[in-house]
Amino acid sequence: MNSTLTLLAGLALAGSATASAATDPARLARGKYLMEGPVACGNCHMARDAQGAPLPDKGLSGGMLFDEAPFKAYASNITPDAATGIGKWTDAQLKKAIREGIRPDGSLIGPPMPIGFYRKLSDADLEAIVAYLRAQPPVVNVVPKSEYRMPLPPNYGPPVGKVKAPPAGKSAQYGEYLATIAHCMECHTPRDAKGMLNFSQLGAGGQEFKGPWGVSVAPNLTPHANGLKDWRDADIATAIRSGKDNQGWPLKPPMGFPFYANISESDMQALIAYLRSLKPQPGHKP
Ligand code: HEC
Ligand code: HEC
């Protein structure tokens, strides 16, 4: 290649890099995979009917109610509608909201949004998620204001700097990253008397979830006989993707099986390697 052509090629690349923020196809594809797969923000943010079935044409316009003793929270409209969604927020504001739980007006996003886990989202994955959100159709939907009958902390920790994911692959280390951004342990770890996750019992299960389905109890995911020790890899994958236990019985919500159905084979192997690396806990006996 002569020097003029090299220069032109370089300019074209630089041009596409600046225009790319929201439209770079690889970034958008990564965002789609994360959002419709392991990260599954839609499991909480999708608009739903009274029975809890998703309303696909209303997208991520929110409204789902989390009615708990300390709060009555409604999932926000996170479509790009300027008036009722996040359309007026800049990329930087949106990133801060997702990874630090702080809105542009400085207010704190309350539970159950799992901000503690999202603090570990890599810069690249956060950008991919923002690109995906920007690419969604705006949906007008006014969501009621959440009510917190408990003091919210001033923040979820110091500002998050740069975050890099471990190298992608089938390792337990990458599986831990995936389980974090999929907030598996938000549900599968027991809580203490104050409602805080008890990380010394990581993955031991026992939390109860009430809803139109009745009550479900998060099982023990550690490699203990009360957990997944005797489960084959294929059965664990089927449980996560298809919502069926190792006897073929259907598993109840609120785990986002329809999203997790899209988890890639390599990512599934990483997740399983991570679960197998957890400290065995007697924890919750099914
Ligand atoms: C477990 C449920 C849950 C999950 C998972 C979840 N959210 Fe939320 N999110 C909420 C709730 C509830 C609120 C409202 C909290 C409040 O009113 O303070 C919220 C608020 C927000 C807000 C603030 C919007 C506003 O207008 O104030 C943004 C942005 C947001 N979520 C984005 C996301 C993204 C992106 C993801 C995935 C990476 C995600 N959420 C995952 C439940 C969830
Ligand atoms: C919103 C809460 C929630 C999240 C997030 C969640 N789970 Fe679950 N999970 C549950 C509940 C509740 C059950 C049990 C459902 C039932 O018994 O009907 C379950 C069942 C399972 C099972 C079947 C185990 C058994 O003994 O039957 C596996 C495996 C599992 N989850 C793994 C995961 C992994 C891996 C992730 C993250 C990718 C995850 N879960 C995210 C709540 C959750």
C-alpha cells in the first residue's frame, strides 16, 4: 500500500471510530448479547401485564412492582423516550446510573437494582449496554415513583474508575465475572437480619421469592451434596437455560430463564466452572 492509501485508510478508520459510539456493529452486537442474555436487565425492566407476562412492544419501558417490607419499588422506563425514559441523559450520565446507581440529578437508585454487582461491569461491556439502550425504540410510559421506607445509603461506594474484564474464555475467573454481571449471587446468597447479603455463605441459597407463582426458594449452587455436587454439567446448563431441574421439573420465576436461554456455550462452561469453584456450603437443603 502506498503512503496516500495508508493515510486514507487510517482516516476512514478514525472516522468510523468517532461516529461509532452508539452504532459500532460489534459493540451493538455485544450489547444485544449481554442484554438479551446473561445481564438480562429486562427481567426487571420489561413492561409486563398483570400476570407478569412481558409486553414485547412496550420493550424496556418498566413498571414492574417490587413490593417488599422495606420498599415498594417500580422498575424505571429505560427506553430512550425523552419525557418518561432516559432519552435526555448523556452516555456518561447513563453509565454512572448503571454502574454507580446515581442519577443525573444526584439522587440514588434504590434496590432491588443490583448496583453492587454492576460496579464490576467492564468499561467495554458498560458501553455496549448503553449502545443497546440507545438503539431501542422510545416508549412513552409513566412509571409510579418508588417508595423507600428505609434509609438509602449516601452512595454504593467511591466513584468507579476504569474496569477491565478478565480474558474471555471458559475459565472459572471469567465465569465469576459473568455471574457478577448476571447478579446470580444477589438471589442465590442468603441475607442477614439486616437484609444484607451474607458473602461468607456465597451461593448457599435460601432466599424466598413471592409472586404470582407462589413462593420459590433459591437453591444452593455450591459443590456440596445439598447443592450442585451431584449435578452433571449438562443438567446445570439445562436448569439455567430452560428452567428445568435435574428431574425435568419446571423451575419457578423470578430467575430470568428466557434471557439465560441465550447464554453462549463458552460462557455457560465458564459459569459452570465458577460454580464448581465455590466453597461448598451446607446452606439451604432443597
Ligand atoms: C432486580 C431488578 C433490576 C435489575 C436486574 C435491573 N434494574 Fe434497573 N432499576 C430497577 C428498579 C426497581 C429501579 C427504580 C429504583 C428507584 O426507583 O430508585 C431501577 C432503576 C434504573 C435506572 C434509573 C432510571 C430512572 O429514570 O431513574 C436505570 C438507568 C436502570 N435501572 C438501568 C438498568 C440496567 C441498564 C440494568 C441492567 C444492567 C438494570 N437496570 C437492571 C430494577 C432493576
Ligand atoms: C432473581 C433471582 C435469581 C437470579 C438473578 C438467578 N437465580 Fe437461579 N434460581 C432462582 C430461584 C428462586 C431458583 C429456584 C426456582 C424453583 O425452585 O422453582 C433458581 C434455580 C437455579 C438453578 C437450579 C438449581 C436447583 O437445585 O434446582 C440453577 C442451576 C441456578 N438457579 C443458577 C443460576 C445462575 C448461574 C444464575 C446467574 C446466571 C442465576 N441462577 C440467577 C433465583 C435466581
